[in-house]
Amino acid sequence: MSQPAHGRLERRSSGELVADRLRREIIAGDMRPGERLTQEDIGARFGVSRVPVREALVILEQEGWISMEMQRGGRVLPIESSFADNAEVWDLIFGLMARRAAERLTPEQDAQLADIAADLSATKDAAAIWNLCDAYLDVVFEAASAPPVARTLRRIRTMAIDTIFDVVPATLEPSRRGTLAVIDAIRDRDSQRAVAAHEAMQAECLHLLEAVFANRNASQSTA
């Protein structure tokens, strides 16, 4: 599903594009835990200089996909721990944003969420679902007057979710249902219900991801 990149690539640096390619390979299982990433190999593969490669490795380390080793490049981390750790941090950030949004939602933003919910209820198209889930987060973070650190994490999370939908399409429907529940709660100004709905959605998606990774690990161990 390449569509979720919609219009973003031209506004992203070469380092972010390299990071996106490597992130997809890690999540898809094309790179295994412990595999080494060197600037030379990555640069040769993608036909880029060391500058964007260094930027990509920094991005991936900050996101928890790799660990950097002095003079030795990066090493892929176990994907299960990366997802679980990122999900826990995201829950905390989103909880704060949901509470703020429920308190500060303007009539215009409320109307935007209503339109997004209507479109989300009417579609089963994967690219459309991704777009709408992304759009609703934009409205929530705008309503919450999100600080820069929250917006940065939101961007990182969006990139990972884009890839997750590719690797585990089963997460699309829980994401659609969960997003509708969160939107409904925020529009009702019920931040507690919004947070609970988001946590339930994330827990279901994480369960689906862990099942895929467990099956993959089992297949690799018997190969």
C-alpha cells in the first residue's frame, strides 16, 4: 500500500526517506534483530551520500528501531520491544492531547471531526482509512495546541502506522473503529472515554502485531 505517502515525500528530507525505507524493511522482517547497518552499505544501496544516511540512522535510533555503536554503525533491535515501548509513550502523549482537545474543541474543529467520522464510517478502503485517521489526529493536535515535542512524536507515530498497515492489514479495521470511538468521545467532551477508547484500540492493534511477529519468529527458527 504505497498510497499513504500522499504528497509527503516531496516535503521530506533525503534522510527521512532513507529512514522510511529502512523502517519498512525492519517492520516487514527483511532485517532481523541484531543485523548490522553501516553507512557505507546503506549509501551504496540507496545511492545517497553519508549525510542523509547519518540522518536516517539518528531518526531510527530515536524511534527505537536500532541502537548505534561507536564506529560500528547501527544494529537492529527486537521489533516487539520497540513497538511496546513506543505504544506506551504514545498512550501518555495522546491522553494529554485528548484531554486538552475535549476541553478546547472549537465549533469549526468539531465540524471537521464530524466530517472525518462520516467519511470513516462510509469507507473500507485502506488508503482512505489511513488518510482519515491521519486527518483526525491533525484536528485533535490542533485543538489541543500540542507542544513541539508532542507534534514530533505524532509525526514519528504516523510514519510507523503507515508501515504497520502495509505489514499487518488486519490492524486497519480496529484502527477505523477505534478512531470513530475516540472522535465520538472528544465531540462529547468526554476525555476519559476518549482515552479509554484509544487505549483499547492500541491494545488490539498491538496484539495483532505481536501475533504476526510471533508467527514470523517461529517460521524463521524452523527455516
